[in-house]
Amino acid sequence: MSSSPRSWRRAGTALRAWRSGQWTVAGAGALATAFLVGAPTDVVPNPLFGRSVPVQWWNYPALAVTAALAGIVLSTYVRRPAAPGPSSSAPEPPAADGGRLGAIGGVLSFFAVGCPVCNKLVLVLRGASGALSYWAPLQPLLAVLSAGLLAEAALRRLSAETECPVTPSA
């Protein structure tokens, strides 16, 4: 029986083992993501950016889910302190895939919550009416896809934190 690269149980175990430093990074990463995605899209109101189309109700939960998941994924890159004992360094968990999924999920979230007629590429290809008719209805699907990719990245990276590293025999 082969072991899956991801496991809800191992991911939960990893989260329960996190120390305050990892939770601090997760919180800071979530806030940074909320600002980096929310400010330019004007989901987070600010004086620097504006929107031609009002923010939709689903933009807020989509941004919150994106920020929380991105914070968790970012925190999986924090090096854990060495365990006390005779060995001075704790073995690092095996490298986990999922980093690309997280990055793609983060970028998709930007397009998901952004103003549909503020996207220059969509405007060039479809015009303003096409952006509202074709692009705007796809944005909630992009938000779900973004959250799914971020969740998968978090699951893979957290699962890898609890894997037992294989050490070569001497």
C-alpha cells in the first residue's frame, strides 16, 4: 500500500504541532495577502485604487478564504526549531510540492475579486460589455478554483511536515 503525498490527518497533526512563531507568520501572511490582493482590487477600500464596478458580496469571503489559506501556506516555509535532545539539529521534512499551486491560487484570487472592467486584457479582448457579460460571471468560479488550489497546496505542505524522513543507512 503506497502512502498518499497528502493526508487530512497528517495536516491536522502538523497544525496542532505549530508553535506561536508559525501561527504569527500565518497571521502576518494572511494580513499581507489580504492587503496585497484587496487593496489594488479595491475590495479593501483605499485612496490609491478605485473600481468602475462595485464590489460584489462574494468578494469579501473569497478574499478572506484566500488570505487565510495563503497565510497557512506561507507559514509552512518557516523553519521549525530543533527539538531538544542529544541531536543538535532536527531533520527537515521532505520537500513538499504545492508551492506552485499556492502561487497560482494567489494570482487567480487577484483576478477573481478584481473589477471585471478594470482588467486591461479582458477589455482589449472583449470590450467593456464583454467583460461584464462574459468575464464577470466567471469570476466566482475563479475564486473557487483559487481557494481549491490554495487548500491543496496547504494540505500537501502540511502533510509533508509530519512525514518521517528516510535516512540512508551507513
